[in-house]
Amino acid sequence: VFHGRILARRSVGQETRYEVEVKARYRQRSPLVPREYLWVPSTCGCPPLREGGEYLLMAWR
């Protein structure tokens, strides 16, 4: 779980790749670097994350 700001969004095939600036880490199960990539399937019914927006994110490695 981490707080991040979306720097860029790019569609790649059947997925969307978000470049995220990590602002704060809340769980330390795996190390995070200051910039991470978050991949989301294009078939996900989730609303797209807005570039420049800040979100609380949870992801699996």
C-alpha cells in the first residue's frame, strides 16, 4: 500500500501502464523505488487514473 502521484499513462496492448511517483509507503512487504510502474488490464471496469492525480494504491508484485 502506498501513496503515489500519476506521472504518465500509456496503453500497451491489452493493458494500461501508469508511471507512478511514490510519495509514501504504508506497508513494507516489498521494497519500492521512488518511481514504479503500475499495470492494469484494459478489461478492468475501474475508472482511469488521472495524470497528476494522487491516489492511495494497493498492488501485487
